[in-house]
Amino acid sequence: MKKYCLTLDLKDDQALIAEYEQYHVSIWPEIRASIIDSGITNMEIYRFDVRLFMIMEVNDDFSFEKKGAADAANAKVQEWETLMWKYQQPVKNALAGEKWVLMDKIFEL
């Protein structure tokens, strides 16, 4: 099982942050299904101030390319992503159009 860590920032607005967190209390069923169907077996998101940190555990069938293609073809996922972009902003040095940015592991005990 592989693990990936990604980061993203939220807009610095406490009302928007509260709304964003509320959406994640109970994500849309179609979003949950798209996550599971892609091979993600566990996903956690943590927040400090405006910084988000996501941990994804995936099975051997998962790839970012397959997930991206499936998401692009799924109208409900696109609706969710458009909605979430109301709350999100790219981290420094993210590529144009990039949301969640893959982090490099620099230490393991």
C-alpha cells in the first residue's frame, strides 16, 4: 500500500473556512464513491490556519492519471471541484491550474 501527502491552502476568511469544513463533515455520496472507486483506501485532511494537509493511502490500482481522467469525466466531481475552489487557493510555486500539490517525503522513522 502506497501513501501520498498533498497540500493546499484555503482563502484566509474564517467564514469561508467554516463553510469548507462543514462540507467535509458529510461529503457528497458521489464524491465518496469517486474516491473509493479510484483505489484510495483511506484519506485524511488536516488543517492548520489556512494550510491543508492530505494523507492518501492507495491500493496498487491507483494512479493520479486514472483518477484525473475519471474526475474529468464525472460531472458531479467537476461540480464539487468548482464549489471547493470558492474556498481554496494554490500554494506558493504551484503550477497554473494545480490545486492539491504532492509533497516530497524528507524523513521517516
